[in-house]
Amino acid sequence: MNNSKDGFVKKRLRGIKFALKGIWILATTEDSIKAQFFIGLFAIVLGFLFNISLSEWMIQLTITGLVLVAEALNTAVEKMADFIHPNFDKKIGIIKDVAAGAAGFAAIISIIVGCIIYIPKIAYIFS
């Protein structure tokens, strides 16, 4: 509950607490988040192995964050849709598919970015 007498810092700290709770729920219950998190960790390991540049690090981490955010929002949309209409409904199905499509876009872009960063480095090793 929001207490109007709470100060700015206390409200921000409460917000951080809720965000961390949400991250914990996602990380412990959602397979898609777990999979994307481990793919992101794999990309980080590759970054160290291939000694990517600072700009490549920034892009890689931004894209990894984008994928995790898209997956989290997709999960939120799915859970809300299931709460509002627990039985199968074609319109709810379309809403859930569109949310999944957004996460899919993020994943596709991350694969493209990964290829842009790593294919030249792998090609250099084998040349």
C-alpha cells in the first residue's frame, strides 16, 4: 500500500524491493527467463573469450537486457490474460501470441547482433 507520508527515498526503496521480488519470481518460476538468462551468461563468457570491445560489450548487454525485459513483459501479459479469462478464448489467445511475438522479435534481434559480433571473430580464428 502506498503511504502518502512516506518520503521520496522510502518510496524508491520500496520500489526496488518490489522489482527484486519480481526478478526473483521470474528467475525461479519461468523457464523462458531461465533459458534466456543462461544464454545471456553464455554470451558473457564468449565476450571474455573473444575479448570483445567496450562498444560490443555495451551492445551485447543492452540486447541481453532487451530480451529479458521482453520475456518478462510477455510473462506478465500471459498471467494477466489468464487471470482475467482463465478459460480458452480466441481473442485472449491472440493477445498472448502478440506478446510472445514481441519476445520473439527481441530474441531474433539478439541472434543477429550476436552473429555480427562473433562471426568475424570466429572467421579470423579459422583463417
